[in-house]
Amino acid sequence: MRGALAVGLVVVACGERTLPSGLAGDGGADVPAADGTRPPASEIVARSGSRLKARWSVAPDGRRVFLGWLDSQMGIACSFIRAADGVYRCFPLQLTSSLPAYEFADAGCTEAAVQVGVTVPTFQAAQCGPSSFVTRYDFTGCNLGVRAFRLGRELSDGRTFSRIAGACTPGFLSPGTTAFAIGPEVPPDTFVRATPRGAPVAAGGSVQPMVLAADDGAEQPIGWQDVAEQAACRLLRLGDDRVHCVSRSTFVSSSAFADGACTQPAVYASSCAPLPRYAELPDRACPQAYTIRSVGDRLTTYQSTIDGGCTPRSAANTPYYATGAEISPATFPVVDTSDESGERLRRRQQTSPGAPSLSTTWVDAVRDSPCRATRFGDAIRCAPLPGAGAAVVYGDSACTSTLAIFQDRCPDPYTFNIDRSACPGRVLVFAVGGRYTGAVFAQSLDRSVNPPRVTCTPYTLLDTDTVHTLTAVPETDLPALTIVVE
């Protein structure tokens, strides 16, 4: 078995992009004049509005970190995402699906469906009962926005359908899982709208915090943008061992190359967005740092390693570009990170000269790891936050010895899995140990039989994969938090 191992995200992974995808500023309208007559605030914090109320994770001594939003009109948690109409709106954090659909309610595969319960697909947000909305990520065009739908009728025959090899194939549902058809679309203006703007910075400031300003008066800091470029940036550790705000950049490909020896990674540039200016090349060291290169000429052919070799392919319909000269880290503004001192739970702040600071997350000083408020039964604790989450594999043919696989990147010090034997699933936290070099197995769900059967089969690793042992972290060892809304 070889394929993408999905990661069920119960806690939000700590990504590097500091703004929602596609977000840029408003032309710098909030950057003060050169005489500095509009001094910046010392810190940018979230603020509740008339409808959206801020949710906070609170330490025992009262210090707090922003956690998300409660839509008080609808009584649901929500998060700002770019909607299909191109506007940022606070969409419900409930069931998720996609457009085009991968699962259907009918034997003709024409009516989209969504699962609810114990064995929902790992790409779908955990949900144990019917919800008000289904949030669908629209991949049918360049907008890549989100659309909301009502939950439709419950399916009564214990199965859904999927398109497999051109046929509409039934799949049975496991005990504890049910499915619903997806109902009518909800107008986007049902949800609170927000507009991105830059926070004021002192004259000469090179980066500025970005804020989503909602129509109801709520505000949420969401990251940084380069003042000169007026573009969202990624916070990357570069060769000078400092974190820089790198804008108008993109990843290099891990399987497409510009040279016949497959040593010079190519850059894929989607036709849906402006051509990136820079390419990010990660090194193989840990902790990982990046080299930035310019994006070069478009390729007419490229070399692919997908088939295990280094095979030439036409780039006529695939926009690949070569990488150019290396760019000095000094080209990009620096954003510094610091943690509070004293208590076990400390707030992490990002700062840059002339700009307000941002409090981004909790840090567990005992474990030296960012952490996030996570529910463990009736308790809320600050669980270590992995950099991107790890896929789970196993070290035995019965799939009982849990391991973590890290694909082409440094291992995180902690990771998690979800116990789905009951609903809601329970988060299991693990400390990541040393390299594992034995046989590896993975679970899959065979839905062609009723009831569906979980199988454990050998898993083939890629050359860039590393597998590590895991040690369970008792949830009682994690610091306690409470959640308040105000």
C-alpha cells in the first residue's frame, strides 16, 4: 500500500503562512505617513463585535490567548475563510466536504453526501451528530473558496456511493456512523463578512500586522505582510538562522526538476495566481531552514521522479519554471519571536521594529513546545502543537504498535492520533522518539463488505519518509486551561 496518509486534525496545525490563502493588504491605507503622526498600538489583539464573540483559552492566572469565534446569532463556532464570492466570512466549524464531491447519496453519483459519526473520513472534521451546516471547499475553479450548505435528509440504507474507476460504487457505513445528503446552498451573506487591512506601523517599518475587520465591529489579527510589497508573507527561517517575512513566494516541487539529473527542483506556478517572484528550497538539516531563489524561465520540458526514475515530460500544459539566483536573507524583513518568562504556560509573541506585536500561541515551557487548548473528555488542556501533524502507521501486522511517519521534513517533538472507538473521538498525544527501521503497516477501511472491515497491510515508504517511535503522554501531564467567551 502506498498513498497519502490523511491526518485527522482535531487541533489546528501550526502552519507557516501567516495570512489566509490569497489574502493581501488593502494598499497600505493604514500605514501612517512618514512623519509618524499615527503611532501604532503596542500589541494587536482580537476584539468582539456585536455578533461575533471572541473565544479565549485562559490560563489559571487569567492570561489568555485568542482561540476563535462564536457566532452569537447562530450559536455556533466559526472561523474566517474566503468564501466563493471572494469575501472573507466567518464560516461554521462543523462538517466539511468538497466540490467536486467524492461521496454521494444515490446510485447514479449525482447527489452529494456527507458522513457523520465514528468512522467519518479523516479529511472530514470530526462530527458526532447532525449539524446545521456543511462547509464545502470548492476546487472547481481558480477561486478555491468555501461554500456553505444545509444538511439534507438522513440516508436510511446504511451506505453511500463513490466514483471508483469510472463506476458509481456503493460503500457500506460502519456501526456508529450515518450519512446525510447535502441540502441547498446557504447564501454567503448569511455569515459575517470581514475585510483585511494593515495595522498602523511607525515610519520606516518594513512589516505590518494584518487584521480582519468584521462588519459587526469584531477584529482579528491574522499575521504579517511586507509593507513594500503589500503582500502576505510566510515566516521562514533562512540561512542566517533568523525568521524572515518572505512574500510572493512558493514551494519548489518534490518530484519535478529542471535538469536531466533531477538535482534542480522546478517550481510549479498555478495559472490562477500571479507568477511568484521567489522559490523556497528547504534544506535537509533539522531544524529546517530555507534558501530563497528567484523564479526563472518557464520550462518547455521537465524531469519527473514520480515513476521512480528521472523521466522527461512535456511542460506544455503544466506551468513549471526553473529556479534562478540565490537571494540574500537580508532582502527580507525580520520578524522576531519571544516567549514570556515565569509560568509554565507562556504566551509567544512576534515582533518587528516599528510594528505592534502579535501574541500567537501558548508555549508549554516544560515541554518546550507550542500548545493549544484541546478537549480531553470534560477537561481542557494545552496539548503540544505539531508543526504539520504526522501520519500514523504501525510496526506490526495487527496495527497495534503506533508509529509516526514524517514525509520529507523534520520530525516534530510531539504528534497525536485520534481514538475513534467512540464519538467524539479522543485525542491521544505522543512524544516522538528515535528512528524506526523495521517493517511498516497501515490501516484501511474496506467498505465493500457489510459491516465494513478494517484491514492492516504492509506500507511502502518513499526515500524521503522517516518513521519514528512514539511514547504516550498522559493527558493529566498537560497544563490545564479554561475557555471563555466575551
